[in-house]
Amino acid sequence: KEQRSKMVDSSHDDNTHYSSHQIQELNWQGAIPVVVTLAASSVSSPQPPAPIHVLVGRHTYLFLALERAVRQLHAFAPMTVLSSLSSGKVLRNEEPDPGESFGKDDDNDDKDASESTAQSSSAPAPAEGSDSSTTTTTTTQKEEKTKELYPICWFEDEVTRTPLRWQFFAGVLFDSLSNRSNNNTTTSLLPWKIRLHFTAAYPTTQILPLSASSNNNNNNNHENDTVIHQVRHYYKNSLKQALCVLHGNNKLAVNLSKGSHGRLWEAICRERYDVFQTVKVVDSNNNKNTMIQQRIPVRLLVDDRPPLQRPCEVVQNSSDTTTPTPTPTTLGDYLSLHLPRVFSPQAQAAAEQQSQPSSDEIQWTVAGLSRPPLETPMFQLWQDLMHPDFFLHIMVHTTTIG
């Protein structure tokens, strides 16, 4: 993130212009230093385990980026928790669907893409020519499978004690929390301190529940992992919603190949922009005629409220064909439309007059950039700073919304 900021800032000094491709690549390189500690209620040993330091990419999910840390700390959880988790009797039986799914082939997609995203999860082969080893081998296989299942757990921000919504990208989560600080810098919030919980006191009223059992019948242990499966399922639904907004119908969302799904998921798991950009799902022809009818998918996160999914017209008065040069919709236009009581012209003027932000001043963040200019065209923001689900995420923190 710091490297990206320096490169972007330097463009104002030497008049260097970066393409959208270059900015996207720099954005994908952004990462957040994280310190993971095990919650006291999840510790069974006399001495708690040492914190684990991880560098988490902004464009991945916490369950993916912190998998190794979760498995390490899981060994310190109480045996009662370990037993209930492995037996699949902890939480609800199914995850609420975040949106309409345009196909029922998620399990098959996971199976087809397992080669690019799985992590060496094959069970040990049975010994040949020895009948006495059959029982031992079978037991070992069962133990290995149980060991490799992702433990049901949840993450909590230590500073605010806020349960972290696992369906959001790590960068979106961090920005939504850092917006609550009383200044424009996030340096004091680093490293990001996250507390890990394995107890059954899962905050289902605050974050989406996870299922402890899976209907996935694949033989691959990693693909049987219900936690990763549910994260991927949510991502695929979010991707389909974005594609419908971009193209005005669900044709591409339905017809997107399993191989393309697999490469997109691989890019998230491995944090690889070069893999992500190989999948072409958006028309690169951005001339004026196509942009007039174009909409972009946007999610607006205000305080702790559920996200508002509000598509944005790229230009204003798109139905007016008499206008020779359409006026681009800016960030200020978008926020004024959906948060009129906060982003009124009077409120903007008052904020611009203050050289230093006060504790009551509104904060907004896009992809780690604090308070980007309200005059920035929305299409430019989306093109440069969209997330792997092709949504532009805007975080706003204010106490003035009634």
C-alpha cells in the first residue's frame, strides 16, 4: 500500500501518468501487516500461544490469507471445541445466500478448479501386500482428513471488538475499521490486531454464519472443506451480480466458463493480478457511445450497516441523446445521490475549509485511499480500484446519518 501511494503521489511531481492496468497491478500489490492472537476463551494450555504475524493482501479473504495461522492456533483450542467442530454440530446447517445465484453448478466448478487452488491435500496411499496394515491405514486416512478440514472459527478486531465479516475482502474490512479513527492516517492502526475465536459463541447476529457440514461430495479433501467452499460460493454470487450490472443481463454470468471461474479464484487465493487480468469479462471498448449506456457495480458501506448495493450510471442524463458531451458521474455526485443528508453542497464546503479534519468530520475511503477527491469520475475509480468481484467498494463513516 505504501509503495503504491508513493508511486501514485510521484506522478503529481513529474507529470508521469499511469495506465489503469498499472494502477490495478499496484493496487493488487497492497498488503496489510496483521497480528493474529488466540482469544482467551479458546486457549486450553496454561500459557497462551505466541501471536502470529502475517502480511495479508488487500484483495484476498481472511480465511484464505490466515489459513496457516488458524491451523497453528487451532491446536491450542479446548478439546471440547475440537470435538464439536470435527463432528459438524456447532453452527447452522446452511449459509444464507448473499444474492440470487444464476446456476447450481458451484460444487462442480470447485471440483474442476481444484488443481489450481488446492494445497496438497491427498490422503496417504494404503500399503500394498500387507493385510495387517489395512486397519492402520484406514485410521490414518480418517485422521488426515479430519486434520485437514478448516476449523469453524471467526475473527474479531481487537481495537473495536467488532466481529469481522468474512465475506468482505481484507482491504475492505480494514478500511471500514480505519475510517473510525480521528485522523486521516492509518499508520497508528498498524499492525492490524485480529483476535481468533474457536468457541461456539459465534456472533450470528453480526456476521454471516458458517456451516459445519458440507453437501459437497468431492473426494478431494480441500474441496470438501466447507469453510473455503462457502467463501468461494459467496464470491461467485457477488461476481455474477457485478456482471449482470455491467452487461444489463445475466447472459455472461451464466455462460462464464468453469475455467474462467477457476482462474479468478486462483488469482484471489494466490494474490496474483497477472492471473486475474487473463479473464476478460468486461468490454474494453470505452468509447463515448458505449459508455452512455454503461453502469458499474458499486457497494456502499456506511458505518456498521449492511452494505448498500447501488449501481452507478457512468454518465449523467444517459437518456438525453441531444447532449454532445455527456457529463461523467463523479464520486461526489454518487454520494450526494445516496447520502444526501451527509454529502450536501453545504457539508462539502464546510469540510473543504478545514485544513485539519475534526473528530466529527465525515470520512470516506476507496481501496485504501482516504478521502479521494469528490470530483473524481466514478468510472475512473471503478476501472482503477475495483476489487476481484468487479465491485467498487466505498466506505463511509459518519455519525450524522439518522
